[in-house]
Amino acid sequence: MAKTYKIATIPGDGIGVDITDAAIQVLKKLSDASGSFQFEFTNFDWSSKTYKERGYYIPEDGIEQLKKFDAIYFGAVGWPDVPDHISLWGLMLPLRNSLCQYVNVRPTRIIPGTSSPLANCKPGDLDWVIIRENSEGEYAGHGGETHTYYDNAVATDVSIYTQVGIERIMRFAFETAKSRPRKKLTMVTKSNAQRHGMVLWDRIFNYIKKEFPEVETDKMLVDAMTVRMVLQPSSMDTIVATNLHADILSDLAAALSGSIGIAPSSNLDPTRKNPSMFEPIHGSAPDIAGKGIANPVGAFWSAAEMVEWIGEKDAAAKLMKAIETVTEAGVKTKDLGGSKNTKEVTDAICAEIGK
Ligand code: NAI
Ligand code: MG
């Protein structure tokens, strides 16, 4: 009997819908090819469109429904007729927070057949994993606005950092670094200006690193980090940073590796008490939505991360290999300098899996 994995899909808005459809097609092909497991997909129509109709993104029992699944596959949320802070705080952040997905893993590398916008940066020169703290910092939701009606509005976003939160992300980052060939971890903060929370990050980093003597470490201020990413990409391997810093750095990382359309992310609950959630890092891309031209590679790479997380390592490797074979053959969307559309790339990868 083939093992069945229950996957919740939340396509969301814009190209989130196109790339989720493409990911489901590829995942079905992958399970057919394997024969030893299958996926049972359940679609959740939680989007900015349903928000406008109903007044909420997630229904009251929505989180409880999701807890029954082995994993969640997410497209993107955000549409021009709903303010971005409403969509982000209405759908994405409540999912990450209530499912205890406190780690966000964002690998980046130059995949075959693509190139970096950096001159002289070859595949292999840029191979990073960014570990983003996924539950605290500016995204904890602490803050507010007052005096709005007196022409002297005051607004605060308070960054929250806890010892528990920092320790658990540091340990995860060290474990990740230890599992990779170079065993190298760079910690990013802004502990010159942010003199409380970021200094706590520094302090915790210094005592956790004693537990991992085999990992080589260094630390950077976030502004200097942007320079190093551009000028010395091969000097880094695993990177750990706060929710906001890593959000920004991972967009830069994706662009340096060729396109934001290829970059995956995993929102993990490492305790495995709750399902983890997998999504490309890009947004809903209203400028290209509905045109069928979105690059599905980030969606497929995210799907491969999901397949690995649920325990099907061979199938995950097979999917990554199929993606890379197809990009190497030049079957690419426009953002990667190619001329194919979403369907053509998807079909090519399905055909590769079937070989
Ligand atoms: P975006 O990532 O949607 O788009 C930025 C640029 O990259 C656009 O020019 C877009 O066409 C291009 N792009 C993105 N993904 C692509 C792909 N797969 N293939 C080809 N080109 C691609 O970011 P933007 O424009 O800042 O945000 C649009 C909406 O998405 C906003 O409402 C924002 O809040 C939301 N958003 C949602 C995220 C999520 O659900 N995780 C993440 C980032 C933004
Ligand atoms: Mg982002």
C-alpha cells in the first residue's frame, strides 16, 4: 500500500494560484513515478478575493483544520485592492505564528543554465542557506498608533526578542551549518544601533557556539552584509539573521542568484507538533498575474523542500535534479532570460520526472 501524505494547499492571490497549480501537477507526477507514496491535496480558498467577500482570510476553525495535515503548500498573498499589512497579517503571519513555524529556511544558489547578475560569479561561488528567525522581531506585532486625529500621529513597531526565541533559532542555524560541507555560520545583526535586542543576539550566539566547536563562525552588521554578499559571495555559507533583516537579505540573495522567481522557503516547526509550510519567497506579482508567464521554479524547489521534510528524500532529490536538468537545457521563463511560459516549464519538468 502506497503511503499517503495529506497536503493542504493555499494558493492565495495572483501568481500564487498559477504556481500552486503547477506545483500540484509536478508533485502528482513525482508520486506517480515513485509508486511508493501519494499525495492527497485539499485546497483552501483563502485569498484577498474571499477576504473582500467575507471580511476575513482565515475562518474561525481554519488553524485547527490545517493541523490535521502533514504539510501546507502556500502560493502568495497580497493584492492591490487590499492594503499589504491587512493581507500579510490576515493570512501569512497568523499561519506562521499559530503553527509555531519559528524557522524560515531560504536556500540560494545559482542553478545550472542560469547566471548571476554579478560579473564573474559562477555556479558554486554563491551557495547559501539563510536561516530567518520567523516568529519575533518587528513581525511579533507589538506596537500601535495614537493621536491619529490630531495631525500629530505617533506610531511604533516594537521589536520583540526573547532568549527562548533566539536560542532556538541559533541552535537550528548551527545544526544547519554543521550539516553542510563547509560548516560555516555567519550571524547578522545591527548591534551597534539596536543596542538591546541585537546585543542579546550577540550574547546568545557567543554561548551557543561553544556547543558547536566544529562550526566556523563570524558576524556581520546587516549593512556591511549587503556589501559582502555582492563583493565576496563565496566567503559565506549558512547565514542566520532576524525576521526583518533576513527577509531583506533573502530577496537580495535571490536576485544575486538570478531571479526572485527561483527562490524557495520553508516555514518549519522543528518540533513537528504542527505542520510546516512551504512557499516560494516571491509575492503575488500583480504585474504578471494571469499572463501564464510566472517562473514556477521557486514553487517547485519549495515543493522539493516539502517532500524532503516529510521524509521522501529520494523523491526530493529527483525533483531537484529534474528542475536543474530542465533549466540547464535552456527551458526557462523570461525572468531567467528564457522564452518559455509557466506551462512549458512545468510540462518539461514533468516529462523529465517521467523518464
Ligand atoms: P513580488 O515578489 O510579487 O514581485 C516583485 C517583482 O518580481 C515583480 O516585478 C514580479 O513580476 C517579479 N516576480 C516575482 N515572482 C516572480 C516569478 N515567479 N516569476 C517571474 N517574475 C516574478 O513582490 P511585490 O511586487 O513587492 O509584492 C506584490 C504583492 O505580493 C504585495 O501585495 C505583497 O504584499 C505580496 N507579497 C507576498 C508575499 C508572500 O505571500 N509570501 C511575499 C512578498 C510579497
Ligand atoms: Mg520578503
